[in-house]
Amino acid sequence: MCVVVVVFRLTMSNILELMHQVANGMAYLESKNYVHRDLRAGNVLLVDEHHAKIIDFGMSKALGFYDQYYQVCVCVCV
């Protein structure tokens, strides 16, 4: 068994780039009517300093056209 550990030195620019990729990935899942339900740092793989991948879809849920996973309640305070 061989374990390879790679250490990345990330700049703030790299971190923002990776966060943007994760946000785009989650928006893509939403556009396909999926809810990941377990997005956390442990479920984001860093391929290198510039590429992130979202993993662990074991808890994901496909939503139907009329399913409502979230309910929005708007409260107006006067």
C-alpha cells in the first residue's frame, strides 16, 4: 500500500478560485434538480491548486418538478 501526500500552498486568490468552482458545481447540481445535502470541506477534493471536485453523493436527493425541498417564508417587520 502506497500513500501519497501532496501539500499545496494556497494563496487567497487560489482559495477564492476554488470556492467559485464549488459554488458553480452546486449551481449545476441545482439546475439538474439535485440537492447534495452534505457539502462540507471533507467532500471537496483538491486536484491541484486550481481545481476542486465535489464528491460523496451518497446523501444526494433528486427532486421532481413539483417537489419543494426548501420552503421560503418572507416576514415583513414594521
